[in-house]
Amino acid sequence: MPADRPPLLDLKDPDAPSLFQPANLLREARRQRGLDLAAVPSFCLLDPDGDIVRFLKRTGRAQPVEQWACYHTEMWRFEQDGVEFGVVGCAVGAPFAVLVAEQMFASGCRFLVSITSAGRIAEEAPAFILIDRALRDEGTSHHYLPPSRFAAADPDLLARLASLDVRRGTTWTTDAPYRETAAAVAAHRAAGLLAVEMEAAALYAFSRARKGPVVCFAHLTNTMAQAEGDFEKGEADGATAALALAVAAVTVWGRGEVA
């Protein structure tokens, strides 16, 4: 192969097992820290912006999950409308989000919800969308699935969530938010994409490869700071609405509803 060829697609075999397993890393972290082996909550939440975690801590509702052995993050336990969650904040971007997701499922998570802030691409779109597929303009997903243009949510999971009152749509997952050029945004708008975010394609590739149920929601909060007054998320920095959506998702998923 040419010496100057980008290595992103080289030596990728999604079916080959990895030498580095999340369970083994967690084992060593527990050994070093003297932590007991204990499961995290069955329902987990990724909060890339950190606003949900900050709201829960500010209102005294978050308790640390002491047995969470991740080297890079803290997990917080809370209850919302009778549902117990474990939440990790500020795991922004595809590599970080998937690293945490791997460790969540290795620690007892059964269903993962990600609610991320996103830039609006479509001229008209609701505040929240359920991402049904995402453009793979990042690197992490290519380590989990063969090359393709999109990574899609599991169709059986989408069928379970069909009763949720939230629009579905396609997003653009990027690793480089400050390279969202006018030409790229226009092209993706013409192709019907609704928003740009940084995690969904990788999380869906991980989900399909590892058979771990993941659903990604985008909160359309900005237009890439094209005008002052952008990035407003609403009540409690969007935490109230995001928590209601997370509860609705895990409740419907838990019932196994199919439209």
C-alpha cells in the first residue's frame, strides 16, 4: 500500500477480537483502587455537554457510583420518575463516548441513552430528534463496522421506540466541529440531514458490533454560533426536557413495545 495513504481503513477487521478488553482494564482499575466488583445501574445515560450532571448535582439528586472503575470519568446515580440511572457527563466526541460505553456495558449496563447537543442543519427541525442513522465522518466507527456511509440504529430497537413522540432523522457525526464549512453544511442539508453532532455514528457502530442497545438523541441547540444568543437549551440548561426523554425511552424499551 502507498506509504502516504491515510491509515484509517487499513488493518481493520471488525470480526477479529481485540487484545485490549474493557473488562480487563476495569479489573486492573479495581485492583489498584481497592474497589469491589459491583454492577452499575441497568440504565445508563451519556451527557456529553455535562448539563444534566451539573443540574443533578446542583439539586442534590446525584450520588457517586463508588464502584465505577473508569480511569477517566465519574458516574453518578440518580432516580427520575421511579427509574434509576447511572450518568456520565462530558464524554464528548466519538472516541471518548465509545470508550465510556464499552466500560458501561462491561459493568452491567443493559440499555444506554445518549443525549447530545447538536447544530441545526435543516431549516426547520424540532428541538429534539431521535437519530435513526448518522453519517460516519469520524474515525471510531470504522474500527467496529465495515466501511459504509452511515451507521444506523438497530431496527428492532427503533421499532420498540416507535411510540415515542419525537421526530426521527439523520445526522452528521464529525470529529472536527471547527471544520464545519459552509459547503459541507449546504451539501448535508441538501441530502436531508437534520443536524451535526459528535457521537452518534460511533455509538451506533459500537452498538451493532457489540449487541449492546444504544439510542442517541440530539438536542438541536445552536446554529454553529452564527449569531449571538446561540446555544440556549431552555429550562435548567435543557436538563428537565432531556431527563423526561430519557425516562420515556427506557420505559418504552423496557416494555418491549413494537408499533
